[in-house]
Amino acid sequence: MAMVKQPYVRLIALQALRLIGSGESIATVGPLVYEKDQFTQFQAVAFLTEVLKKGDPECTTLPGYEKSAGRCLNDWRTWWTTVGRLKYKN
């Protein structure tokens, strides 16, 4: 999905993947925690939290994420860098 140059298209695709909730998309969604767009970051964090059933469930709601965005995002960035990208490869 990182190859899609239009951020809006990437966001819509991410929202669809979140609704589907398939673990097969982890390798695609994981890198999106580094996106510039904050709403895309939120959707990626929410997806990973929901699909992997790890992390703080508060991070899956926009109000909860906004309250703890730094922690939510940093936890998943650390996970992606140290575990996720090695375990879930395209």
C-alpha cells in the first residue's frame, strides 16, 4: 500500500482493511504507523491493536487515541521495528 502515492486512497484502503480485520494484511498495514498523516497513523494503530489483540484498546477509538497518541503510536512503531517487520513479511 505504500506504493499508492495518493494519501487519500491509501487511507480509504486502510479503513477497508481495518473493517475486514484479516491478519493477512499485517505486513501491509504495519509500515503505515510511519505515515505523515495522523489519521492514517491512527487507523494503522487501531488495525494492529484489533487484529493482533495486543496493546491498549483505548487506542482503537479516536478520542482514546488522541488522548494517548504518543504512547499508542510509539508502542506500535517499536513493535513494528523490533518484531513485526521480521515476523510479517510481504
